Amino acid sequence: MELKFDKKMIRRILVGVLGIIVAYWLLHEPERAKSIANSVVSVLAPFVIGGVIAFILNVPMRAIEGKLQWIKKNFLRRLVALVLTLLCAVLILALVVILLIPELVESIKSLGPRLESAYYSVSTYIKHMLEKYPEINEQVSQYLDIKNYDVSALIKQAIEAIGSGLGFLVPQAFNAVSTVVGGLISGFISVAFAFYTLFQKETLARQGRKVLYALLRENHADYIVKTLRLTNTTFSNFLSGQCVEVCILGTMFAISMSIFRMPYVPLISVLVAVTAFIPYVGSWTGCIVGAFLILVSNPLQAVWFVVMFLILQGIENNIIYPRVVGNSVGLSGMWVLIAISIGGELLGIVGMFLMVPATSVLYVLVQDAIHKCLGKKEISEEKLQAQPPQIISTRKRMEKKKKEK
């Protein structure tokens, strides 16, 4: 059989050879490849972050822009929508700060005397226990024999450690300042790129489609465009559902804590709501901080707060979150739980946040592929019902047809 070296075959050979060269280089120069990859990531990171910011802001901005159709000029309508979106974001942050800062200041002020009192109580209890049980006192004295320590030697070692530490801290401080400056520059680039993306989103989308249709087959480009649009819709719905779920959880904590007359109601309820943006595990941060604050004030109430948290968290995890967020992305509660478990196992907190909308997109794509396969095989609709009819084997069906003839 004679091979025909047409353009397609030559292109495949070139791609294969290039792939072999790249794989050989990656295997023999892993450190250099890693360095180049890190450089590429550091260059692209501000633009990726800017894209994420633009995507998040586009969800409320799109809704606001839809309400401003009476503004005829597109640029002016988009500018007003962006300004209103930023104002809403600033107002929400300001509301959170107004609720948190005064409570946090009062908590810190009240924690001082309470911690001092708690320290005095604990030290008195330990002293009492050591006097009551002399054998424990002897064991502690063995390991903490202060009389044998040379105080002057310890001071000398401390001075030497401080001197050597200064030589280490100076370059570290310079690196820290460089990192902060670099972070500020990257942040400015990310914000500027986000604003540009929001103003030019239709133009950028049209340019991206032109590139896809120019480089790929039409059916392949159609599939990619369809997947990207589905991803955009799913992630937007996910963010909306997550915001609704967070508000519900914060309200539940505020009402429950007010009923049981617990302290720090605004601080803890807002903290639990903000940290709940991380699905399932984020609110545990608010639980730990809240339990600690209440513990200093009233240990018994801290225990009841943890019990209340476990009950509300169970309701939120098994009823509210799967229904609110699951319905927003088109997934049942079972699939939401599976997605979060797999995402947390693979990528930790980020995976838990991203896996729900990603699973929704994959679910729709697999569902479409299955429907296409069933359509090609011409499977009867009766067999796909919830209660399918009794399935007769092919052999019995053939015998039945022979008898009828």
C-alpha cells in the first residue's frame, strides 16, 4: 500500500515530531522547564485574576444593564451599569465592615480582662493541683529544674541569636517589600484588565469565535462555543445561588443566636455568612472564632453555640445548599454532594468551590451525548421510562415472530 503524503499527513508528522522533541526536553531539563512554566504563570496571573474579577462583576452588571435599556447609547449604558455595580460591591463591603469592626473592637476590649481572669483561674487551679498531688510536682520539677540553668549563658546565646537574625531579616525585609510592590502592580493590572474586559466583552467574544472557526473544523468550533456559553451560564447561576445561600445561612444564625440570647450576634452571623462562600467547610471558620469569643464570655453558651452550629450546618448542608445551589446550576442534591466531595479531595477548598458548576457543565454535555447515541440506536421510548415494560430477549422475540407467521 502506497502512502500519500498530502498536507494533512505532513501536518500530523510535524506535530508528532514536535511532541516528541518537547517530551524529550521536559524529561531531560525538568528544572529549566519548571522555571519557564513559573515565569509564564507569573506573567499570565494578573490577566487570569482580572478575567475572574470581570466574570464575577459581570453577573450583577448584566442584570443592571438590562434595567437601563432606556439609555440609548451603549457606551453610556455600560458605563453607568459598571459604576452602579462597583457602588453595590463597595456598599456591601462597607456594610460588612460597619457590622464587623465595632463588634470586633468591643470584643478585643472585653477579651483583655476576661483572658486575665481566665489565666488567673487556670494558674490557681494548676497550683492547687500541684499542692494536692506532690508526685506531679516532683515530676514537673525534674523536667523544669530552673536552678541548673546558667542565666548569663542564656542571655549571651539570645544576643548572638538576635545578631545573626538581623543579618537574615534585612534581605527578607527587602524581599517582602519587593513582593508587596509587585503585588500592587499586578493588582492594578488585574483591575485594569477586568474593566477593559467588561467594556469590550462582546468584541472579545467575537474575536475569540473568529479564531476558533479559523483554526478548527466548523462542527468542533460549534461544540466549543456551545460549551463555553453553557459554562458561562452555569457559573453565573452558581454565583447567584451561592449568594442566596449565604444570606439564608447568615439570617438563620442571627435569628437562632438572638433567640438564645448569645453575645456577638452581628459579628458571628456575618462572619459565618462570609466564610460560607466556601461550600460546606467555610462556615467552620466562623464556628471556631465564634465559639472562642463566646467561650471567654460564657463557657456554657459556647457549648450550646457549637450544638446549634452543628444543627444549622446539617440543615444547610443537606437541605438548603443542595436545593438552592443545585437548582441554580441544574443539579440534584445528590450530584452536588458528590461534586463537592470529589472537588475537595482533588483540589481542596478551590476544588470544592469550582467542582459544582463544572459538574453541572459536564452533566449537560454527557446528557446531550447520551441522547444522541440513543437517537442513533433508535431505542424505544417505553424502555427509557421510569417503569419500563418487561424486556423480551431477542431470541424469544424472533421465535414469537415465527409463530405469528
